[in-house]
Amino acid sequence: MKSQLSQILLLINTFVLIGILAHIYLNRDLELDLSQEVLKVRGLVVTDSLGVERVIIGSPLPPPQLHGYRFDRGENADVSGVMLYDAEGQERSGYVTDNDYGNVFFTLDSKTSQRVLFMVEPQGAASLKLWGRNGNELSLGSSDQGSWLEGVSNGQSFNMIQE
């Protein structure tokens, strides 16, 4: 009796699986119409109650802002992604890809300068750089060629490279 029930269940499961696979195969080229559910824009600016820009999402993003003034990133330095600003409109963080080489960046900034940079290249090499005050800094990275750790602490340099 149990053997017969198992065979019936196996047969039903086989037909259901064949039906699912046929449905997937027949609808493989079906394009979804998300026009009513997706907002497609080149950029979005979120402001606070005082009208200060706090989040900008864009492709490309506007030039960086420091103390209320925008400055040029340089030639072939356009980026796309998300930038965060503090209550004074000062750029404080970004999660972007550059539009030229294809690196992806995550940054954290103080009021005056970049303090943390995490970057991954299209080929997979990854690096993390941290800056402190008075020239203190730390670089850490890894790629197919090896890993490294370099830094400066109170004027003393150190490095460790593993190849």
C-alpha cells in the first residue's frame, strides 16, 4: 500500500515539475512591463525641512561640494551613485561607481576632508584607506598579486606586503 502511494506521489510530482519547467521555457522571453511600478529618472534630490540637500542620487552626480561651493573632480572623473550631506549641505559620504574605469567606491568624510575610502576595481582588487590627523594613515588591500598593509603613525612608516 505504501509503495503504491509513493508511486502515485512520485507521478504527481513528476507531472507538476514538467508543468513548471514547460511554463518557464515557454515564458523565457517574456518581458515584464514595470512601467507602472518603476520610476525612471537620471537623478533624485532629497532635501530637509529647510531645503538643504541631504541625499543626491544621480547618474552622473553633480561635482563635490565643500563649504557650500562645488568643485571639479577632474577630467574623466564623473561618478554615479548616492551622496549624503549633513545639515549644512556638506558632503559627508558617497557610494558611487566611476563612469570611466568602473571602480566602485564607498567614502566617509569629515567636515574638511575624506577620512575613509573603500574601493573595489572591476577586476576584483580591493583596498581600504583611512586618514587621521597629522599625516596618520593606513592602507590595506588585496588583489590577485598579493595583499598589503601600509601606514604612517606619528611620523613612523610601516608596511607589510605579502606576495
